[in-house]
Amino acid sequence: MNIRSLLPALMLGFSADLSAQSTLLLTVHADRGEHTISRHIYGHFAEHLGRGIYGGIWVGEDSSIPHIDGVRKDIVEALKQIKIPNLRWPGGCSADEYHWMDGIGPREQPPKMINTHWGGVTEDNSFGTHEFLNLCEWLETEPYICSNVGSGTVEEMSKWVEYITFEGESPMANLRRQNGRQEPWKVKYWGVGNENWGCGGNMTAEYYAGEYRRYNTYARNYGENRLFRIVGGPNVDDYHWMEVMMKNIPTGQKNGVSLHYYTYPGDTWGKWGSAIDFDETDYYRTIARTFYMEELVSKHSAIMDRYDPQKRVKLIVDEWGAWYDPHPGSVIGFLEQQNTMRDAIVAAVNLNIFNNHCDRVHMANIAQLVNVLQALFLTNEEKMIRTPTYHVFDMYQVHHDAVLLPVTMPVKMLADDRGMTFPQVSASASKNAEGKIHLSLVNTDLSETIALTCSLEGTSGFTGEMGQIILAKNIQDYNSFDQPNQVVMYEFTDFQMEDGLLTVNLPAASIVTIALK
């Protein structure tokens, strides 16, 4: 079956709403590109949490499920399709109780561990440093290792860096060779702890800044490997934490500062709301909270600008995404949830925000990759499905390492029932090395289609090449093992380029990307 052929029928589901229409004038400043959208903004996160690693990525060498040395083959192939740029591991909260030497050596030797953060389950440590870094090599992606500061030691982290990256003769390099890896790996991105204000040690900002400086001293550069050191940054709007990280840690001792923020429709943390059983009120609450990322990135960037006007230190949003109540019947500590058209919109809005702040935002990591929170994949034994969020990353890969083009537009504002306002339309645009312009648009309105007119300033001669759309009949639609293609990406043709103006009919609750050449 040709999934794309279903689009006309799918659009009929919106026929009652298409009479409600608004207009929008948008300008893409094609002559004002200055900053590059780092491909690392499209990064991912795999934590030792629930079925994220075990039963998700890792099935083991003896599994009947098709695999590559124990890693699910279908997930490797799907990740190659979206050109995954980096992968963060082993946590999250799990990082600060992970002792890396328990996960190396012969398979029968590693000691088991209790995952006290997530469900109290016992793990056999069969997925460790070698398995993770081999996976990154197969994917041709950058590994991002988050080290243990909460319950670990400076020596432990220092030896981990040496084990992985040192080429010469040393106890750790020789141990790596003994375990089957002759040549060192290259690991650039290195996080010094995780959420040290919480599960990573319940530290004060001032105390952690001192600990970071101590740990960082012994994180060595070996050979040509140069570490990109990431400070454990603030939770949501803890601007004091960011202030202390920028003030107390010299710029030359850090390359990035992390930021964590999750979207949820509920009134309080811990009462997140359902992933699939939600109404219009819940939807607009979710989108309003998603747009709060814009304020967070702007305000944290402003603090960073005061200490680092040259923008040498990057903002690393290494945990973001939607967080809902666990799927009924699942283990509460496993954080399993479904993924609907609403979540595709959450993902696209966040990625547009990161694109538009690429002068400071270098990396972002959606939480998480498989079976956990806003996952790209769900698995059930031999079955695997791609969620709506996966298709957003597929669509948006055109922005990897492209030059950001500023977009201006007088946007209509919407509001949720609590009075939080947000734009009806989210947009970002870029120009790639071949000179193609890609414009990504999100209509967050559930009821109005938008007649959009876009002018390209500072250039001429462009024509519309192709378009793609992610759209569902209902905002609650999701992909299941029985119906894996409820929400996918289709060809989009409801646009035209004439006399230098691009016109687009942007359906309600849709995500569109248009290529111009």
C-alpha cells in the first residue's frame, strides 16, 4: 500500500474545520543567514531506564530477534535513515549510580546492579561501554557519555576517559585491549554529572561548581581526542544555577552547560496527564508549556551572554520532551507512554526553537530513544514501530548543519484555559550547502487552516521543489503494533511559488516542510 496515497482521504477528516481559516504573511530573510544549525540539535538519549536499553535497544547475542551483536537491527537501520548525530548514555539519573567497570570484560563476569532510580529492577550489565561505543560506530554517530559524579569518584571518571581514548601503553588502555578493542575510540562529548541539583547528588549550585572543577581537572585529552566538557546545568528556570555555573567555572574549563525541561499538561509535577486520553483543553495546555522552552532558552542564553559574549560556551538541552502518566498496566518506574500527533507537534515546535537559537544551542537530546517517555520507537518482542515523533526527526533532518535563515511574521496568539499564550504558528528556515532553502511550519491550532504567504528577501529565482506533511485525522491518533502507520509523513502539494511569493495552505494541527531551489 502506498501510504502517501492516503493523504486526500485523511484531509477529509478536517473538512468541517477548513471553513475556519486565517491568513499569515511570513518573510524568510534569505540574505541574512549568519549561524549554522548544528546537526547535534537533533540528538538522542538512551538511559538505563525501564525497557529503554534492555528489551529496547539490546536483545543480546542469543536472541531470535534480528540483531547486530545483540543490538536490534531494525532500530539501527531506522536510526541510520534519520542520520542520528549523537547519542547520550548511560543516563540521566542512572548515570550517577553507574560504575563503568561493572560493564566491561567477559559477558559472564560483570556483576549485576539494582536500578534504584527506575523500578528497582536488577540489570546484568551486559550492555556496557563496548556495546554502546560499537553501536555509535555502526550508526556513524557521536557518543555523548554522562559520567558519574553523584556516587562516583574523580579517579573512576579519569580512568574511564583513559580506557576509552588513550592509544599508548597504560593500565586502562591495556585493559581495553584485553577486552577485545585494540584501537581507542574517539569520544568528544563528555558530561560531568547529571541533574546534580537532584538525583545526581542534591547539591547546591556552589558546591557542584567546585566539584565540577575538581572532576574536570582529571578528565584528560589523549592523543587527538579533545573533550567537549559539559557542565551539569539548571533544572527548568533555575536561573541562579546558571549564574553560578557561568560565574564560578572559568570559560576555558567548560564547553557547554546543560538544561533540562519536560512538557506536560497536568497542573503539578507527578500529575502529568494521559498520553492518549486527552481533550482540547489538555492539548492546548501541552502546547502552551512546550512554547515555554522559548523563554527558558532566551533567559538562560542572556545569562550566558553576560559572561561569554563570544558564545564559546554552548547551551546543551540534553533532556527535553513530553512526559505523561505511565501507560496503564506498565511498570510505573519504567515511564512507558504512547506517542500521538500531539507529540509530533511538541517535537517540531521544540526543534524550531532550537534552530532559531542555534547561535547558542549546540546540542539537544530528546528523552528518550526507545520505549521511554517521548520515544522514537516502541518495541514488543520482535515487533517495532516508529512513533509520530520519529517522523518529525525524519522530516527535519534537512536542517542538519544548514545555515539558519531568520523568519519574521506577525503571528496570531492562542491561549490555554490558564491564560498561557503561545503562537498559532511555529517556523524555522535554513539554507543547505547545495543552496536549497527549507521552510518548516507548525500549525498548532486545532480548528483553523492557515493561508500563508511567504516572501523570500534578498534572493530570487527560487521555485518550489517538494513538500512533506505530518497530519492525522485526530490529534489523539498514534501508531500501534496493529496500526503502525496512523501518523506518518506524506508528500505535500498544497503550495505554489509564483512571482517570488510562496503560498501555502497549512492544515490545522499539521507539520509541513517545503523545499525551494
